[in-house]
Amino acid sequence: MIENVDLTLVDWSRAQFALTAIYHWLFVPLTLGLSFILAIMETIYVKTGNKEWKRVTRFWMTLFGINFAIGVATGIILEFEFGTNWSNYSWFVGDIFGAPLAVEGILAFFLESTFVAVMFFGWNKVSKKFHLTSTWLVAIGANLSALWILVANAWMQNPVGMTFNPETARNEMVNFWAVLFNQVAVDKFLHTISSSFLLGSMFVLGISSWFLIRKREELMARRSILIAGIFGLLSSLMVSYTGDASARTISNVQPVKFASMEALFEGKSNAGLVAFGILKDTDKKIGERVVKEFAFKIEIPGLLSVLSGGANDAYVEGIADHISGNEKKGIMSVPEKMQRGQFAKNVLTDYKRARIINDNEELESIKGIFRDKEFQDSYFRYFGYAFINKPEDVIPKVPVTFYSFHLMVILGFLFIMIFAMALYFLFKGTISENRWFLWIALLSIPLPYIASELGWILTEMGRQPWIIQDMMPVSIAVSQISSGSVITTFILFAVLFTVLLISEISIMVKQIKTGPKQ
Amino acid sequence: MKQNLQVLNSLFRFYNEGFRNMSAWGRKVWIIIIIKLFIMFAILKLFFFPDFLQEKYDSDKQRSEYVLDQLTNSPYNHD
């Protein structure tokens, strides 16, 4: 029974999912990014016929292969967790999650069993053009495969294109295209793949810099830096553009998350964009939640208003506007949403009672209510609020949201600088002499991983308490299993993934030290 | 028919030669993949990750009733 759910179970289930997702995401972005870099390098080889480009391609393909093989199927563990730890949620989302994941599974299977095999086994066995096509298909296929997972995740952030069926207690997809072209999905896909391209580029730039530091394979290193520099610079610009688009969408569909990202407790006009800040507690409270303010900040005046509202005096909504409501701005309060959620829950409870006593007339009448668009959009849309105790419970942990967002943005600008400098030194012909820069590039390899994980922490922690925005809080989604078993599997996963990561790094380092084949 | 068999044969040879001529890192990685998949499917999935609703209930009707119960019983307040 839900009233018996203990927080330990919810917290451990969340921690386990976070652990597996974070580890899984250590492998994925390099596959997405490096696959395109390989395709570009091989294209140059096929176009020019220059054997050195083949050698360059094959070297990076080896590192791609190691990462791909170690990371493959680590995402399946997340699916295990859905069925075991998050059964209420899995049932409730119905085919909306199932359909995209099935497409992803089929795509991944065909991709991995055919074109990846051609990529690795096909050198000198298939024609150059067929091999190149396979490499491109792996790159496109891997990225398309990510699309479907991101579509499913986007639906959780902004549930669209479905209707709830009380008979099955599931959401049913009524508009596939609305789910696919959900604005959150489009933004998330573009932002995720561009950040993965950036990560792959930094990986190539960093390792190539190591070769230059060691004065080994200098031609290969320079050629790799050329591709990584151009691809990385374009990707990092695309990341900042898509990041901005994502933030705008979040301000529309998850306004409390957006206000938390900016630590904006009170809404205001002429709001400045905080480039960097340190938060501290104040005496003020929203309900029982302590309001934070900046102990220190570097702010660009008016820019947040311009970015979100298009004008200097545009009003930017704060957390308080969304908790207490703001009639002037047409913002519904959380207590109002709680009432609507409770109404939807009462209707569902009536349905359950009618089913128990076989009252067919009542059942048909309630099914009619659920078929009513007004009920779905204005009441069932807030179903999750029926489980919220206090209005302030819908505020995520502001420091986590604020710092993860800002650190990610700061790193994003740093990446633009690093790629621009790499190209500048390369074209100037002084990259080998600027050893300080080569060290910076080498030591920067982990930074896009950190930025990427911060992006996911922002996405997932910023939407708390929801597992499905406004419709289902995490506490309702969890299965009634013992927290002891979740703790056991948490430890098992931590060990398994750490071993996999150590294996990957050690095999990769060995291959890097060996260098490309002569 | 004969042409199909030839295609299958050349596909088999392609994969066979690929695996046989695999480099040292390739072999190492394949061992890791096999161990990983074994741990995931033969240990974790089998002993630690049963499908909660599939295991507890026989039909979708029962599963939906259970979830409906979960959704309509007393509220649990998120902290």
C-alpha cells in the first residue's frame, strides 16, 4: 500500500537508477560523437585515397570499438529497473514508453549485428564505398537510436499525445507525432547529440595532444586535431544554441525547474542573468522551504528578461509565482492544482468502486468523463498533485539545480575557447610548441563528461518531485519491494560498472600507448 | 535458392574470418562482453530483477486493478 512506502525505498530506488544512468551515460556520448568523427575521417580517406587518413580512421575506430563494446547493453539494466523497482510507473506510462524503446531495440540490434561488424571486419573485404556507407550508417543509426530514448524521457518531462484509460489504468498514445515532435524531445535530442559530438571531439583533441606532447605520431595527431577542432567548435556552438532553446522550452513546460535553475524565488521584470553565483539561506520562507539568495554573484543586468521574454522589462516568473499563483500573469497556484488533482483522483476512486460492485451504468458514465478532453487537460493533467502534501513540496532542490546548470554553462563556454584555440594554434603552425595548451587539452578530456552528467542531473533532479511532470510523483511510481534488495543491487551495480569502467580505461590506455598500426 | 545459400555462406565466412583474425584487444573486449551479458541476464535479471507485476499477477486485468489500487489509496506525501 502506498501509505506504507518508506522513504528509504524511494531514495534507494532513485539512487540506484541515478547510479546506473550516470554510468551508462559515461559510455554513450563517446559512441555518438566519435562515430561521426570516424565517418568524416573515412570520407576524407575515400575521397583523397590518402593511406594516412585510413590509418588515422582505424586508430580512432579501435578506441570507438572498445568504448562501444564495453558500453553496449548497459542501458538494458535501466529497463530491468523499470520492471522491478518502478512497476507502478511502468504500468501507468503504458505503450508511450514501450513503443519508442521497441523501435530503439530493433534499430540497435540491426545496427550492431550488421554495420558495426562491417566497420571492424570489412576493411579490405568489402568495397571502400560500402565500408564508408557502413561507418556513416553506424553514426546515424547510433544517434537515431538515442532519439527514441530521449523521446521517452521528454514525455516524462512534458507528457503529450496521450489519454488516460481508467479501465487499463494506463496512458494510451493517441498521437504518435505529438510524442515524437514534443518540443522537449526535439530540444533534448539536438542538445544531447551536439554535446556528444563535442565530447567525442574533446576526446580526440586530448589524446592527439598527448601524442604531440610525447612527440609521437605527429602527422596523425595534427590531422585528428584538425577534424576534432572544426567538429568540436561547430558542436560547441550548436550546444550553446540548443541549450538556449532548451531553457526557453523548460520555462514554458517546467517553469518551477526554470526558476530553480536561476535561483529566482521572486518573479521580477528586468531580471539579470547570473553568470556565476554563490547561494546562501535567508530568513524568508515559502511554506517550510527556506528561500535562498546570492551571497555573491556576477550578473548581466536585464539579460534574463531579454532571453526569456524578448524585452528588458519582460517579467520573469519566480518560484513563488508558481507556488502561490499569479492571477495577473495567468499562473495557477499549487493549491488549485492540488484540488484539481484530488478531483481527478476522486473520479478514479469512484471508477474503482463501481468496478468492484459491477455497477456498469456508473462505469460507463465515468469512462465518459475520462473521454472528455476538458477533464483530461484540466483535471487529470494535475493528477500527481493529489499526492502532494504541501505546496512547497513541488520545489526541487534549488542549489543542486542552480549549480549543475551554471557549471554546465561555464564549461560550455570553456569548450568553445579550447576548440577555437586548438584551431588557431594548428593553422598558425605552433600547436606543438604550445605545450601548456596541449596539457590543457589533455586534462580537459573529463570535462565534457562532467558537463554532460551535470546536464542529466539538472534534467532529472530539477523536475522533482515528479517522475512524470504533474501527473505522477516518484513516491507513487515505486514498487512495493524491500529496500534491502534495492540496496543489494545498488552495490552489485556499483561494483559491475566500476569494473567495466576500469577495464575500458585500461584497455583504451594500452591501445593509445600502442598507437596506430604502421 | 542456390544464390541464397551462396549469400549465407559468404556472410558466414565474413563473420567467421572477422572473429578468427580479431586483434588482441578485440578478443579481450569480447571476453568482457560475454562476462557482462552473463552477469546481467543469467544473474541480475534472473535473481534480482523479476518483473514485479508479471510475477505477482497472472493477467493484465489483475495488474491494472493492482495499479488502480495503488493510485487511489490514501495519499503518500512526498518529502
